[in-house]
Amino acid sequence: MAYTVSLTTLAEADVYTAFERIRTVAPASAAHWLTGLFVALRTLADMSIRCPVIPEVDAIGSPVRHLLYGKRTGVPRVLFDIQIHGAAGA
């Protein structure tokens, strides 16, 4: 099942803050990192259940999942949930 992937305003701001931080220390890598992150986020539309439910699920009370993106220190943890809306055509 394909889902729609969208970022909250806060999440989008966090992404661009991280991008700016990376750009100050590794300008040649920043655009590649940002593009790769958005590619990884788009894969959640079809393969979101591949990401594990977070350990804090009991405290939150919702089956929030996470996607870890990156290979070095400071790997961002993208938290997301799957929301099922009414059936198509309903």
C-alpha cells in the first residue's frame, strides 16, 4: 500500500537546520546529504513498515517508527507515524 509522505513544519525546519550545519563543515557534501535524505523519505511511501517502532512507544502511546539516515556520527533520527485515512473514493 502506498502512503503519502509529508513533513510537519517543524520537521522541515529541522531538516534545513541540519543541512546548514553540514554545509558549514562539509560544503561539498551538504547538497548530496539533503537530496539523499529526501530520497530516503520518499521510500517511506511504499516501505514504511521496514522501519522499527521506537523504543519509547509505551511512553508515547502511539506506534511511532523511526528511520535512521546517514553513515557518520550524528545520524538523524526521523520519527514518523502511519496515518490511515478513509478509503479511496469514500
